[in-house]
Amino acid sequence: MTVPLSEPIRLAVDCMGGDHGPSVTLPACRAFLEKHPGAELLLVGQPEALTAAAGWSRCRVVPASEVVTMDDPIDVALRRKRDSSMRVAIQQLKAGRDGEPVQAHACVSAGNTGALMAVAKVLLKTLEGIDRPAIAAVVPNATGRFTTVLDLGANVDSSAQNLLQFAVMGSALVAAVEGIEEPSVGLLNIGEEAIKGSEVIKQAGELLRAAGSAGHLNFFGNVEGNDIYKGTTDLVVCDGFVGNVMLKTSEGLATMMGNFIKEEFGRNLLTKLLAVLALPVLKAFKHRVDHRRFNGAALLGLRGLVFKSHGAADAVAFENALARAYDAARNRLLDRVHDRIVATLQAQASDAGDNATPAVAQAA
């Protein structure tokens, strides 16, 4: 799907998903529309819950009678709740059976992550050459910019070929959303040396180095966990198990540090007075580490753009997820992923010749 730059970017929003539903998603949508005059929204959900949006310009309500809760099993979302706001929102990314165009260019939901990935994969399928979708998100780094990390939990076990695909998809994401045409790629490992890591990581390193030598990736090499926050590379690739543990550990550490600072400044009258003096510095620090600024994880590898907001997101965080989806659609992320993965895997198959793996040969 190619989105002409002159065409309004239309987002399908699962207004019922997440911990808070319309009480958060609707204010976020209103704020987003005010800042993005070139955007249109499809507000998906139970009509009676979306009455506050009646009369909004550049909006249309798409009814859905059911809601996927945060603790619904995946099979419930897939097979029982066929008219859920999540499923109906994703369906807006599909072309009609009689050749009708897609209704939306991207979808945003704060709903159950497992259910969202499963429903999106079933409805949209994966791009040719992609074995598994991956979840990609950004974290702040010491350079004042962001580091994009994937996979963050979609795949517990990943092959070397999967990690190569993640690198290609992630590179397209960074190029589209951050404007870095040749982002540097690091492979997360327990050391910088090529001989370190599991057999899968070593094999992935070989594939990534070959792709880098061929000019299809800007591969930096192995990186360690602290490099994510140093900003050593624009993109860090890992399997979903490691990525999810890294993300949750980081969130826990940030929360703990914030609580420590509050406790120390609240110990007595003197420290409270010092807190008042330090208020501008504390506000600046809070802004730099505010997780709401980085909300909106991309589900890469699908035949449609799906973005996942944190389930507990407030209106500011959800608005940022909408903005990331908008930027991805406006900058043709799907086309970029497709072009990069095809070029990389075809080159890999050509280099391998008759010895190419079945996955590579099929993708080519």
C-alpha cells in the first residue's frame, strides 16, 4: 500500500482498549486532531461510549459491540469476540473483497498485547519474506535522542534468520520515523567480540555482517546492554525474551529512581526547601525520562501498520502513540520495510546460491 503525500492520513483507533478506554482515548484523539490538520480518525468502539466525539470534524465512528479485555485469553479475542473494537479497528487496514480501498492507513490500540498481535497476524498476514512479526519501541539515550529496540516480546525464541529480518524491519522503521536513512544496527550480546554469545547470536552476527558488507544494512557489530542507553547505535536487535526483560527492568529501574529522589527530597524541612530550589532541574529531568514521550510500539512485519500503546497510558501517552502511527504511515513505512527485506533476502539467496536456506530461497 502506497500512501500519496497529498492524501489525508487516516488512523483507525481502538477506543475501547487499554485500562481506561474512552476516558483516555477520546481526549487523546481530540488533542491529536488539533495538532495534525492532515489527519483523519476512525473511532472504533461501542457508539454509546463515544458520544463525546459526536460532531468532531475529520472523525467517523465505526461501531463495534464487543471489547477485548486486558486479561482475555488469545483464543477469546480470535474466535469468540469477532466484533471487538480491536478486531474491527485492524480490519480497517484490509482492502475490501471487491477491490475497495483500505479504510485506514494505520491502526492504534492500547489493548491486550498478545491478543493484538494474534488478531493482527491472522487478519493481515505477514509480509513476504518475513517469518515472524516483531515489536519495536524507542527508549531515551544519553545523546538526547532515542534508541529503537526490537523484538520486545512478540517472539520468545528467534532464529538467526529472524534476527536478520528484525534488523531490516527496524532499519526501515528508524529511517521512516526518525529520518535517519542508514541507521546503525547493533546486535545485543554479552560482549562486543564476535566469538561471544550463543550459537544463534553468532550465526545472526554472520548474517548481519554479510548484509552490512553488501550494503543492505549499516551493521555496527555486537553491543551490550549499557550501549542501549549510551546511544551507541540507532537500532538494537535481540530476541523477544531478552528484549522484554530489558524493557521491564528499565521501567522498574526508572520508577525506583524516581521514588528515591522523591523520598530524599521529602525527608525533612531542609530537603523540602532544597526541592523547591531544584524544581526546574527536577522538571527537566522528569521530562527527559518521561515514558509517555516514547509510547507507541510498532508491530513490524505485517501487511498493515499496527501500533501498540501501553495499556495504562494516559491521554498524553496515547496521543504520542497516535503521532508515531501517523508519522509511520505518512513516511510509507510499509513500502520501506518491503523494499529493504526483499533486497536483503534476495541478495542473501544469490550469495548462497544453491545452498540457500529454504526460508531465504522462498523469500527471494
